[in-house]
Amino acid sequence: MINIPSATMRNLLEATDDFAVSNVRAGRGGPFGASIHLVRLTDMAVTPVGALAANAVLATGMGSAHAEDQALSPGNITILKEALRNAPGIDHAVLFSSSGESCPACHSKLEIVSRTLTAEGLLPPGRFIVTYGATYRDTAAVAGFNDEPYHQDMRKPPESRLIRLETKANNIDDAISALFNGYVGGTFAVVLTPGGALYPGFEGRPADLFGTSEVSAIRNACQAAKSQGRDTPWNLGGATLYTGTTEIGPLTYAECQWANVTRIIKMPHAAPSAPEAPGISNSAFFNVIADAQYNQPGHALTVIHIAPFANRAQYAWAEKLAAEKDPNKVLYNGVKIVPGPQ
């Protein structure tokens, strides 16, 4: 266990909450903030990596554009890697602060970054530390968001989950078959919306650690919906994802949850994609994220809950909703998981 002073961790966490308050008031997204810092363990000197980030769902149209996702942007990852290359890895730790507990998609992304830094020899195992303030229960009570059912869904047997997993060998739509058969550049995925629109996605790694063909297809579909002026572009309305991936990883599954993709069809004749995280199969990685128990053997993150936590941004969000008094206000996005407003 890395003994970073508790006051240091709390101060950085509180700064993410303050930034999230301004995010709510600016109307850019929800009440969540995140940041990355490099800590030199010899003297506990703290250096920021990139700028503070906040939830950007409203600004981007992507249901998974959470604060963690924004802090882990390709640009910030490049900055982080360069900083680690120029510093002795054994003397440093990465401290990631998130004002709220991470959903499965963000948890997956944090694990991917941690495992990548270790695989590339930039950071020893156990040196990626995540602190968070508001728990799932806090967030549900104060701001009306509830991510816990998404983790619960991932623990269920495949046949009982919100998203149906299928392998299809026959009766494949001609247009979809043509896309898969005509692409020879490697891995490939396609989102089919209920309206019949097709949005292909291509492998974007390693430039973007989360840029699998599946995630790219979902992003393209959501961005198209935003460009068309839809009120909730992150909601793909029960779309279907066709993919060549033989094993569905937690990143793909969780991104589908947030985009309201309710079917994943594995194409038998497409090339399988690389694992979502280095050094672990997609099925084993799925179990790590679905478990949702932190600091267990086989997990790449050291996770610390900071309590008590002021949670100012989420109270600001609740006040904003109360002031607007709009019964049709969209409080949530993603696959429907509980009765009531989604």
C-alpha cells in the first residue's frame, strides 16, 4: 500500500468536486469531476497531468463521456506516459481522483490504463491509485443517478443480462454482411439503429486506448445523432452491435449499456479483435469489472474511498433540477434498468 498523505488525497478530490459544481452551472454535463496527478514518493511532490475534467455527456452526446473518461483522454494519457518516461517509475505513483464512484465503463478504462502503463514498463504494479468521494448510494440519493444496477447486471448469467449476446451464422442482413466481407483492414464493428442506419467502427488503438472497433462504432452512431440535433443523442434506442470479437469484454459491454445498445451479435467470419486490456483475456477482464470488489487479487487498481465527502456538485445538480421543475427532464441515459424516469 502506498502511503500518500490523506490530506493530499482529500484536497485533490475536493478540487474535482469544485470543478464539477462549475460544470453543472455551465450546463456541460453532470455533477462529476476527475483529475490525474503524478506523485513522487520520495518527497510526496504532486504534479498535475493535464487539466481537471468533468462529465461531458451533454456537450459530446456520448453517454459514457463521464469525468473519468474525459480525464483519461488520449492527450492526457500521452502526457502521463511522457512524464513517467522522464521519471524513475519506482519512485512514482499515479493518483487518480474522481468525485464519484466509477461506473463499469470508467472502471474498465482505469484498469486498462493501469495495465497498459505496467505492461509498457512505465509504472510498477499497484502504483495506480484511484480515490473517490460519492458512492453509488450517495449519488442515487442526492442526484438521482444510479450506476449500481449496471454492475449488478454484469454479474448475472449472460442469458439474464440486459444486453442479449448472440452468435449469428445465418440470415445476416446483406448490407451488414457486405460491410464485413468488404473490410480487410483488421477488426471491424457496426451499429445498426432501429431506424436502419449503419455506423461502422474501426480499430483506433494504440493511439486511443479505448478505441476498439466496437467503441468506435458506438461513438460514430452517437455523434451522428448529435449532429442531427437529437435531444438525447447518447440513446441509440435499442440498437444492435455487430462485431467480430469472439469474447465480449467489459468495456464493450458497458459502452453498450450507456448507449442503449440491447443486442450484441458476434459475426462468425470476422477477425477477432485484440483483448481490451493487456495481459488478460476479455472474459477474465469482464469478471474483474463485474466483481466490483476493489483491491482484490488480479485487479490492477488500488482504490480508496474518501469519507466523509462534501459532494457539493451533486447537491448543486439536485438544486438545479428542483429549480427547473421540468417533469420531462432526462435524468439518466443507457439501457433501462429500473422503473421510472430514465
